[in-house]
Amino acid sequence: MTNEETAIKATYFSIIGNTSLALIKGVAGYFGNSYALVADAIESTTDIFASFLVLFGIKYASRPADKNHPYGHGRIEPLITFLVVGFLITSATIIAYESIQNIGTPHALPKAWTLGILSGIIVWKEISFRKVMKKAEETNSSSLKADAWHHRSDAITSVAAFIGISIALVLGKGYESADDWAALFASGFIFYNSYQIFRPALGEILDEHVYDDLVLEIRAVALTVDGVRGTEKCFIRKAGMQYHVDLHANVSGDITVRQGHEIAHHLKDTLRSELPQLGHVLIHIEPQG
């Protein structure tokens, strides 16, 4: 299975899971008098649209390079991540606003059975986070990582809701707003999490260098190629699920241009064979000494 197929499969998993949970949370929150659960349902609903955006981004990013896009279409991924962050911020803002409104409004205590619903949700969302994050790391997909963090933020908001409802039920009348304070706390966490997702995607757009481990792998593989005596500059930029590399390789200064050209091609082929996550590889030959 290719990286693209793995990422797409993980995204469908997120869409199905978020749709089911949005319905469960919405119904349970309405009939269980819990705004924290309703807030959770709002976030899960935005997660559905965000996952569809991720799905579109992954499919678009997998298009092959063409005349107008010689490096492929991978840069769509961080742009999609920005949109996903926008969905997160929007849901957090709605949750915060409604929480503040509800804190000052008298309402009934949440139902005790909502705690059972939340327990199942917390377990499922943490499992979902780990499953999708594993696929995101396998495929080097930034937008899929954002989708995974949606699951983790959902689990945290559910934990906050569980605590808020528990406080309201244990302490009773006068503490009905504990549920709403929990939703407000959850919105703050979502804002923080939004930044954590946004920052790496911004670095990807700006070609920030954060690939020291991959550079070491590239240098090690290069030295296994006949004729390569060392390496100098090595620049890496990420686009979608691939890493594009510019590498300066040292060869003997006494060989012909044709021989240097052949070494460069052999080096390029070896790197792409040993490190399949590499996309475009540009080799610059430097005479040693």
C-alpha cells in the first residue's frame, strides 16, 4: 500500500468516527442537560469537515509532477492544515462564547448517565489519535497529523466535560455551571492545540530546516556509492509526503565530466532507493581538494 493510500484510508476512518460521535454527543448532550457534551458535538462536527479537507489535500498532493508543478503538488498539504486550524479556532470560539453565556444562565444539572457516554468517547478518541498519528508518521503527512490532533483535542474536551459533569453531580445545586466551565476550559485547550498544529505547517511553507536526522541518513547512504568521497551542503525541503534534496557530493578532481555525471546519477538512484521518502534529488558534483 502506498503512502497516499494509507493516508486516505486513515482519513476515511476519521470521517466515519467523527460523524458517529457528533451524533452521539449531540443527542446525549441535549437530553442529558450537558453543554460540555454539546460543545464536544460541535467540535466533532467541525472535525468532519476538516477531515474532508484533509482527504482532498492528500488526493491533490498525490498528483504527479507536471509542467507547471515540477516539484509536484505536495505544498497543498500545509495549506490544508491552515484551513483545518481555522476550523479548530472557529469551533473553540463558538464553544467559549456559548460557555460564557451558559455560566450566567440557571439550568438543570446534567444527567448522571452522560458520564458513561463520555467514558466511552474518551477511550475511543484516544485510540483514534494513536491510530491516525501512527499513519501520519508513516506517510510524513502534515495534514494527517493535524487530523490526528483533532482526535486528541476531542479526547481532552471529553475529559474536561467528564470532570465538569462529575463536579456538578457530586456537589449538586449551585454547581450546575461546572459543566459550562469545563467546556470553557476545553475551548482554551483547543486554541493552544491549534497553534501546535499551525506552527510546523508554517515551517514547512517557509522551508524551515528541521531535518537533521534525515541529513545524517543521506550523508551515510551517499558514502556507500562508488566514487563519492564525501558530502558538503545538504538542503532539504518538505512538500506533502516527500522530501526534496539538494546535495553537494565530493569526487576525485581527476575524473572526466562524464564520469562525474555517472556518479551523480548513481548517487541519486541509490538515495531514492534506500530512502523512499525522498522525492526530487539534485546532485551537485564538487572536485575534492
